[in-house]
Amino acid sequence: MPYSTLKTIKSPVVNMDASPSTIADIPEDILKKIFSYVDQYKGLKACSCVCRRWKVMSDHIFKIREQYLRRGINLQWRRLWMAYSDDGKMAALSFRQYRIACYLQGSVYVIGGFTKDQTLYNDIWKFDLSSRQWKHVLFVGELTLPTIGSTLVPYKHFLIQFGGCKADCCRNPYGDSYVLLSNDLSIYNVKQNTCSVKRDISAPKLACHSASVVGDLMIIFGGINSAALCDGSVHVFDIKQEKWFTPFIKGRSPEARFLHSQVVVDDKHLLIIGGRNSSGCILNDVWLLILGEEWEWKIVTCSNCEMYQPFYPQHFCCAVGDKVYLINCYGSNTLKRNPETLSRFMNPSSRASDSWDWIHFPKDRLTNFTLKSLIGIIMCRDVIGELRLNMKRSRSILVMNLSDLLKDFSVRYEIVESRTALPLFTEFFLTIKAEGELIFLGGSEISATRTKIMNSSSVVESSLGICTPTEAVLNQLKEFRMRKNVTSTALILKIDHCSQELICEELIENCSIENINEALLEDEPRFVLLCRRTQHSDGRVSFPFVLIFVSPSGCIPEVQILYAGSVRFVRELVKANNVIMYLKTWEEFVRVIEKLYEDDPDKFRFITKYSHQRTRLEFKATNDRVCAQYSTDAFQDLKRFEKLLGTLMRNMASREK
């Protein structure tokens, strides 16, 4: 190109005085796309406070998400898992079953739980749905004793826990007999972070019941009573007046049951679904409780009831608008059915418009869920592709349509699709309704065949972690066993949280108990291998050593479970003859005593003494291999200890006969 031609080309004129573009100039479609990645708990609420345009956009996105979940289309299951921080201090809920949970103010609160090693908790955990992080709630006040089969319901800014089977019966929490049931009512104030327990002799003692809050009333139905029988009564607790009463209800009452589902339809109607009767049979009937000046029971007729075949009765129902999601039913994803029959329910007449394809759920957010657990699986809306019939069976969700419930007392079962496969079959899981999401909380892994469901034992989905020793630890343990010390020597072992490897933390020579106590942390368990020189009366010199397991109170439950599950492995590794366990709570001491007695009743011994110097009671129990110690300054523990020993002695006497 000649130079003259280049000279005629004019450069563009740039106006430096023009104002730069701002986010207010972004087109509405692009802004919708951006807002679709914002969470609906804190993100959209914060965006709605910026300006009027953002408020309209935030409300629109929130309405669309809720509408998709209500219509039961464009659903997708996503799993949340845990990612530990480098320092290992990120809190996470331990692997539990039989825990209770509910949604309140953008968070899921979980109380209690039963672990694989038969440890029962009554602590409170909070899962922030915006940050996807667990937090251990340290409240002020008193919480009811650890129970199984209790209920937890939200009321304004309160959490109300009621009933359950006490810790003494935790070995068979859902078996055929209940002897120690609780009627305590715990109220946790979320704003003030306080908890109180209300005890009323007029309150019923129930477990495995259902509870819902309607207005200012907490309505309870069914469960197992103190006579080890199914209960078919309705009990009501007036939250404002703090009074219990039993209403008079007209009509034929439903069969007594437990492990059923209770769904709030509106302010005047409650729905009772399924459960198990006193003979152990699984029920598939549906009942409607009409509230008002006169309460009345109504039987509900079900259409397409052949699709509802629950593999295990539990609280699996969750109401979303005029639909009830029934998760983990055989009718939803395992039974082989006629394709012509299924096609009527698997092809909805209306599908989502392509204009909503830009709505997505936030991806790859850092969470502290455990990978192998089903503690957090979120169901949200997404675009559904065309699936084959066999894929629909594995990705379909059974739904109860309530559109005709109040007209002619009838419901019908339908099937809606999800893009991904449903969670694994588990028992005693929880399904919680949040803002535009359904939260599926864990459970116990069970067999997928009917013949093994009722007879198989429950297994916690996440197996109990056991530490692995490093080569350096094995060499140090070998040298420690061969040492010939003049005085006492202690080797402190710890488990790395991230790698779960057993490592040596410190070697203390010429030590005393006070030196060991100063070297231990107040909030983390430790293994202490203690060796000392012993001069016998016949002149022999030996160097016995003992393994001490220190488990202080207040440490992270998951770390405590990791150490507790590794006690036997560490004892066999170090080849220690005895294990000393210093227990901090009475419940732990009782559980260990029962375990020691069951392992070897003939060698079981116990010691009780009072230390005048420390002004404390000291209890010891041993079977020549494990020694459990517990000290307290409360003299009422002495009566509890005598009562416990009386029960064990009666068992020993009956065993000898």
C-alpha cells in the first residue's frame, strides 16, 4: 500500500471526557445471568438492598428457583463434600445417624446423633447454606440428655426439641422395646444463643413420633409410648402458654404407628403419611387432620398408589407447595414396571422454556462436607435432557400431588425427573425444605433387597477412620520398648488430622504425671505410652509400660471419634498389656463400664474411693486389660454409680445361676 494512501486514513476520534461504563449499563439478560450464580440466602438478599433494579432482579431469580422446585421440573442432585484446611482446624460434623435437623434463617441446625462406636451426642451443629460451612454451636444453658427418636421443629427464632429414647437404650434405638423414654422439651434461642429445658409431668413420653408447628401450636402424633406400644393419639403443646393438652377429634382415627411422616398443608390441615404399626408392617395409607374449632380425621384416597412402595418407613416426606416429595421409595427408582404405565407419569405436559436455561446452581464451592458421606446433597433446578426409559427409572422422584386434597380428599402419585441419579438408598435420613432447595442429610447404608432390609443391621455410611503408622513411628516404638530406664519415661502419640497417620509428638524422660499433664493439650485427644522401672520383691527388675488414652471434653467430635476408633489398633501396635482411659463425662464412663462387663464378666472389677486431698470422688472399673477412670465432685454420681453396680451384680448373679 503506498504511503499516500496510508496518509488518507483517519484515526478514530476518542472523546476523553466521556464517562466510563458502569454495571448499571449492563443489559438485563446479562445481569440475569450474573444473578443466577448468586446464592439465595445471603447473596440475593444483599443484592436486593443495592437499588430498585437489583431488588426486582433478585426477587425474580428467587421466584423462578422456587417455582421450578414447586413444579417439580428441571431438578438436579448435587453432592457437597468436605475439604479440610491445611491446619486441620476446619470444623466438620462427624459421621452420625439418628440425628435430628431442621431449617431456620438460612442455616440447617443438626442436634445429636448416634455414631458407629455407640457414642451418643446432644450437641448442636449449624450448616450455613450460603458459605456451605459447618459450625459447632457453643450455646449457654442446658440441653436435654442425649436421645434417639426425638423431633426438632422451628418456631420463629426458636428450635424446639421434644421426646426421644434416652441414652440407656441407644444399643437398639428402633427395636421392639423402649424402657426409658423422655418427655423433656428443649428450646434453643437462635438470636440469644441460649438453651433451656422445660420438664412437665403432663407431657407424654414418646419416641419415633412426628411433630409440626402450626401457628403457636406444636402438634404431635404417633410414636412409641412408655409401655412399648404404638401410640395413636394427638398431643398438642401451646408454645405461648407452655401447656400440654389433648384435643377431641371427630371421625375414625388412623391406626397407631411410628416412623411416619407429618406434613403441614396449610394453617388448617395436616397430612399423615405411611409409617409402621405395632406388628412391624409398613403402612401406605394417608390421613388428613382438619384443624379448627372442631378437629376431625379424614381418610385420603390415593390414585396410582401402586407406584408408592417405600422400602423403609421413615421421615422421608417433604412438602413443596402443592406437592410432597417422597425420597427413596422403590416406586421412584428401582422396581421394574410397564413402560406404558410409567410413560403417563414421566412425560409432563409442560416443560421449562429455553429462556431459563441460563439459571444454574453455583459450582465447585469449597465446603467442609465429607466426601464419602451423604451428609449434604442439594437438589436444585437445572435443565433436563431427553432420557431413555431405563435412565428415567434411576433418575425419577416420586411425588404426591395435593391439588385435589381439599376438594374431594384425594391425592395422586406422580413421577418427576431429575438430570442426575438419586442418592443411595439409606435409612433414617432427613429431607429438609430450604429456599428453593431440598437438603438430603445422610443416613445409614442398607441393602437394596427387601429380604435384607428388615433383618440387616444398620451401618453408618462413612466408616470409622483408623490411623496408619509411619515407618518412623514403628522404629521409635521398637526403641521405646527396648529402653531400660532408671525412672519413668513417656512417649506422646498423636494422629494427623489430614493424613490420619500416627506420629510421635514428644518423648519425655524422667517424667511425672504432672509433667505429662502439662505436655498435653486441653482440646485434643492423645495417646500416652508410659514406661517405668519396677523393682520386685524377689530382686527382679522389669520395665512394664501402659497405654493411656486421654480424651478431653470440648474437642471436635470427628477428631474424638478418630482417636476412639484407633484405641484397639494402637494397643495392638504398641503391644501394651493394659489401657487406661480417663473419661470426662458420666455417660462415657457408663458406656465403657457396660462394654467392659460384656467383654469379660468374670474379670470385671470396680473400685470407689474418696480423695480428701482433692475433695473428689474417683471411680474405677477394669477387666485386667482396660481400666476406665472417672472423677467428679458431685456426690449424686455416687448414687448413680451404686445403682449401676447393683444392676451389674444382679446380672452376674443370674449368670452364675
